[in-house]
Amino acid sequence: MKSFIDILQRAEHLAGFIPQNAGKRPYKIVDNVWIKGDLPLIKTYHKTLKNSELPVFPNPNFKTWGVFVLQKLKDRNTNHNFRKLLGYGLSWSFLKKEYVPLNADIIYYRQRAVVMVYTEAKRVLKIAVTKQGKKDMDNEVISQRMASNIPSEYIFIPSIIQELRNEDIDFTVEEYFEGKRQTFKNKSVLEANYHKVFQFLLKFYLSAPMELQALSESKFLNHDFVEEFIRKQTHGAEVVSIFRKLYAKEKKMILCRIHGDLNHNNILSNSDQVCIIDWGKSKQHYLARDLDNSSYNTECVFDEFIERAHIDKRVIYSYKEQLFLGRYIEMNRLIHNGIVRKTITASLYNWTKSQNLKLKEMGDKLS
């Protein structure tokens, strides 16, 4: 723990957020999130928790509570954590507290990086802590700078203000956007915001080189041991059969530089603008990955892209085919790597079953 804190403290010092020999401050620890705990809960809420990813108040969805209770009565595991359903605000005074020489208001610990937020300075410090985290940071810097150069009245892309990359430490400092994550409570607002996001991203997609790729060029397809793994799971044989029919068409997939992680947590908004954050998974990849978003129907985005990119529809897979194939290739990639690296877990089996079900539903709509 001490070596980890030393890295964060050094990054803060180099970025100018804290004196080198500053005193220790209290932090409340909630899962993988640290919240500065030197203020009463109500002030902490308005300063930090309000715009964090943590549920502070009890979940108002009675259906969610009902499912949780029924699962518990049946003595089954549930994805719903009781403390999250209850809200962390009610257990605030009992949460674990650590005193560390840091100054960020919120610290998010991720597997590959640490994100430190400074609300008053309106800055975000991101520190790569693994080799893959450094690769993600490379991609993020490239894509975020590309996106921030695209003018837009409605979309805000945080500018990267500072960057330090050496053998000892890798970090960036970027602008902080104060806004709320998207929810599914107001579908019209959600769709309006995603419309703005994809109108902006169309410019982003077209600002970098684009290519068309045949399925035979994918290194994760056509492995017998992967297809056998898929077939053994529920609906697997049907899914592989759908893929084979598409493969026989010998058409192409669209590749371009994408965001890579357009879930509703990475789209923030306030009364004036919509902000796209977390560009770490951005790279040259299948356009279908960004378009395969359950929160918004992106078929019109696909049509506009191929028109503006002057792509002949006859040589590429259709919108629905691209979504199916993009998801199928990703499943093959994870299974391939799991088998080759001998890291197969029970969760991968369960995930494959759920993906097969979704892919079968998508495949049924192709005919």
C-alpha cells in the first residue's frame, strides 16, 4: 500500500496539485473509490458524491428491491449488493477511513489506472499503473486530442493539459467536466444526448484513416478449438451456423478509429453540454463496436457514415450483420485468449452463454 500511495503522491507533486511534504488527509473508502472525508456528508455530497458513480441514496426502484428479496429468499446469488441498494450515505460514518498524504477529492482505482479528481481546480489526474494501462493512455491521448480539435457547440471533450511519460511514472492531466451520467429514467433525454454524441463522432470517425476488412483477415476467427467451445454452450451451434452463412458472403467489415466504450457511464451531461469521457479503449477497430449500443438505435449513423465515406454498400456487410459479426468476433477473441493463456474461468462460460443468446436473437433478425 505504501509504494502505491507513494506513486500517487509523486504524481500529484509533479502535476502541481500538492506540496511534496504535505500532511495526511482522511479518506473514506468505498469499494475501489476513495472520497476525501474531511467534510460533513452533506457538503461532501454536493462537492464530490453528487457527480460520482456511487449510489448515495436508497434505490427508488421497487422492482429491483423485489428481485433482490426474492433471490435471497431462494438462497441464490444476486448481482445486487445490499449496501448499494441501501445507498452509501446511510453507512457513511461507518465506512473504512485511511489517512494518506494526498489531495484529490475523489480517487477511482481501476485495474489499469488511477483517476484522481480535483473539483475546485477542475482537473483530472490519470496515472497508468500497469503495462496495459500505459497502452490505454497512449490511445487515449491520441484520440482525445483528435476529438478535442473537432469544433462542436454541444459536445465537450476534455483537453489534455499536461502529460508526463517516463520509465518511472506515466500520467496525464485533463479538464474536469461537472455533469451527471446518463440514466434510463428519461428515454427522450437519453436519445437526444446520444444523437448529439454520434453526430459528433461521425466527424471523429471520418477524421482518421478508414479501411474495409474481410473476415478472413481476423486472427481470432476460424479456430476449431474456439468454435468447439462456443458450440458446447447453449445456442452455440446456431450462432456458429449464422456466422458461417455470413462468412460465405465474403463481404467486408468497416474499421476506423472509435471511442470503444460508449456505455451510459461515459456520457456526461449538464444543462449546456454533453461530454464524452474515458477514451482509453479508443483505437482502430470495428465501427460496429461503437454502434452496438443498446441505448440508441445507430442504424441512421451507419447509413450516414457509409454515404459520407463513399463506401459501396455492395461490398460491405449490412448494419445488422456488422453488429452481429462485431460482437461474435469479440467473443471469439476473449475465448481464444482465455484458452491459449489458460485463463478460462466459470464467468467466461456464463458470459459466453449470455452472448450466444444475444447473438441468436440478433441472427434471427437477419433473415
